[in-house]
Amino acid sequence: MLDHKVVVVTGGSSGIGRAIALRCARAGADIALTYRANRAGAETTAAEIRLLGPRVEVIRTDISRREDIDALVSRLKTAFPRVDVWINNAGADILTGEAAKLDRLQKLDLVLTVDLRGTVLASWAAVDLMRPQGGGAIINVAWDHVMVGMKGENPGLYSAAKGGIASFSRSLARDVAPDIRVNILAPGFIDTAFGEGADPKFRQKVIELTPLGRWGTPEDVAAAAVFLGSDDAAFLTGQMISVNGGVVM
């Protein structure tokens, strides 16, 4: 489905980004994956991709920094003849690790800087790369609950950032059509580090709330990403696909 295409995946060192990079490689794409801090995870992902056959480049990038985005673009131009699909997956984790201990203002600044600003900067860079080559596809990662809301401090913070990503992506889709398609992936409850560390009662509650009766996997999200990046989605732009088992419809 992605034979001979070049796919950029930001935040490809673990979780959903790692699954997307591997799934795109299995679909025949060459991969450029970025990481900010988890170099070991990025290199492990790259090693698995090489075993599958496609070419892969690992590039350290803090997507919230314009100079890092500029450096990423320069590297892409050197390493590949074109960029066909750019997937903005990288985001700040305020639910696990040290960031979970930040106060709410610090968390807000983090998700707005990394998730929202970073996605906007990277999307602009993707457009600037794709326009001269005649087109491409951009996929931005938001969150399914931006459509209905969720109570709680952390959900509110994510809504501010991910809702901004969804709205920006729709406007960008109108701006860059018809040559470039822009779509949105909106994962729901996915079994990443947050899910794995969640309280068993909360995990069971999610299962009960989900019509399909389970947590999602990174591979579920990756399958949707491959579809949106492929020619099978050639008549889709400005759309949001919720990968959530039906929790939000």
C-alpha cells in the first residue's frame, strides 16, 4: 500500500509512533523516524525496520524547536528524493514519568509547545517540502475526546492541545488542497505506557465503556495511519478517523 513511498514519523521511538513506523515499513515504505530523548528506542525501531528491508534514517528532533525542524528538513532533502507522507505523532507525555509531577501550568506549557506548536511547525515544513514535488499526505495525531470532552485536569490540558491540532489540520487541509491531503488520527484508550500502568479498575472500566470490548493497541492506530497515507485514501482530506473501539462516535 505504501510501496516506494517515503514516510516521516515523528516520535518513532516507542508506543504508537514505533508501531506506525514498523507498519509503514511492512507496507513497503522507506522511513525517516525522529526522536527527542529515547535514542535507544529509536535505534531499536530502526533495526527492526532494516530487517524488513526498507531504508530507514534516525534523526534526533525536538519538534517544538524551529531550528530542529529546519535541520530535519535539510537531512530529509539529503537522504531521500522526496517525502510522500509526513506523520506528526510526537507529543508530550504528561501522564507518566517525571512530567506527571509537574504542576498544571507547566503541563499546559509543555503540551501546547510540543503537541500543538510542534505539529504546526512540522506541518508547515511538510507542506514546503511537498508543494515543489507535486503533492503528498500529512497525518496529524489528535485525540478522540476532543469531540465530546472529558472531565479532569489532564484531559482538559490535552483537549486544549489536541483540539487545536484537529482544528488547525482542517484549516490546513483546505489551504493546501488539492495537491496535499491533510487528515487527522484520533486515538482513544490505547495500551501504551499509560494504559499499562493504569489501575486495574480503570482498565476494566475502559473495557466496559468500549463497544468493541477492549483497549486499543498501537497497531490498531498504525493500520489506520497506513490507510490514510496510501493511495486508497486519495479522496480523503480534512477528515478525522477515531481509532477507539467506539467509545466516541
